[in-house]
Amino acid sequence: MAQFDALRTGSVSGARAAEIDQGLRAHMNKVYGTMSVGMLITFAAAWALSGLATTTDPSLAVAQMGNGTMITSFGEALYFSPLRWLVMFAPLIFVFGFSAMINRMSAATAQIVFYAFAAVMGMSLSSIFIVFTGVSIAQTFLITAIAFAGLSLYGYTTKKDLSGIGTFLIMGVIGLIVAMVVNLFLQSGPLAMAISAIGVLIFAALTAYDTQKIKNDYIAHAVHGDAEWLGKAAIMGALSLYLDFINMFMFLLQFLGNRE
């Protein structure tokens, strides 16, 4: 925040301040643009894979779900074989590896890896097109988009320092992951609802927090002209907001989604 305060109070020259302000807008546009492309890749991959996993032709079906959906051999491998554990946890492994290796990548490579991650996430989320109706998925996506836009705008414009809640929110995410893994074995409905409710609140707060952090990190490095770092920072910023959106969407879907 100190760098932003200096920028606002004139400690940085007027011309330089205007240049940084213009660069910030371009930086945020790149963050949101990269995130949006990632979202399109995710939902396109999820929709395509769900199509390959299901069929309306009984001769191609090898199993049938409780809602009557017929599953192909590809769907059986994807959702019912031990491969499902890899599909389920691949995005988590991918994002940790990406974060650890970003400093060794160029900005262009990092962007390609981010899009590859978005495709892997789509594979993990493909079952939503089998479990939930298309209308409820679209409605939940729209609600999530509106909420995300408002929260991100708040994080960008507020003068309140949100950095103090960062540690608390990260601990909350870790707790959520542990609870979700435990509930894979318990299969508790009330616990699942509690996890979803807490998850929506945590990722809503993270949306505002991450937006402010992206903005402040840009200003801190732009003052020193660290252009190479800023290119990678835009990708990591897009990744942070992408994860906030996806998680908020998935938790809201548990409440708002109509099951097939």
C-alpha cells in the first residue's frame, strides 16, 4: 500500500504517475483477458468431454447412471475407474507445480501453461454437465459472474487495506480442502452443504483480496520498472482470479444447481 500511497500523494513525479496509472489499466485488462480465455477453455473442454462420456445410443453404452444417463467406455474410465482420482486431483497438483516453476518460465510459456491448466480443470469439471441441468449451470454461471465483477471492483477501488485477511483466507482454503477430502469418504450431506456455504464466503472474500493484491503488486514493481516480472505477474494474477471464480461457481452450484 505504501507504493500506492506515494503514487497518490505525488511522491512519484506527475508524468511517471500517469504512466504507471496507464500501465495499471493495461495490466488489469491483461489479467482479466487471460482469465476469460482460461474460462472459455475450461468450459469448452468440460462440455466436449461430457459429450464423449455420454451417449443416447444404447449400443455404445457400457453403464447407466441413476438419472438414466448412458455412459460410454470413455465415461466409465473417466468417472468410475481409478483414473477418476487422477482427474479429481490433477488441477490441484498442476497449480502447485505451476506456482513453483513460474520463476523459471518466460511470460509466454507461463501463459501457455496456464491455458493447459484451464483444459485440465475442464476435464475435472466435465461431470457437472451430466449431474446438473444446462439451464441451472448457465444461471449459476451468470450469478457467479455478477458477484465476481462486484467483488473484484470493490477490491480494485476500496481504500481499505485487505492484506490483513490474506493469511486467514489461505488457512480457510486449506481447511476446506481437508474437509472436502474427508467428506469424499464420509459422504455426509450436511457437511457438504456446510463446506459449500463456507467455500462461497471464502472465495468471495478472496476475489476482493486478490484483486487488490494484483493492483498493489503492479504498482510496487512498476515504480522500479520491473517489466519482466510484470509479464509473469499478469499470468499469476489471472490464475488467482480464475481459481476464485471457478471455486465460487462450483460451491454456488451445490446450492443453485438443479440435478438431472
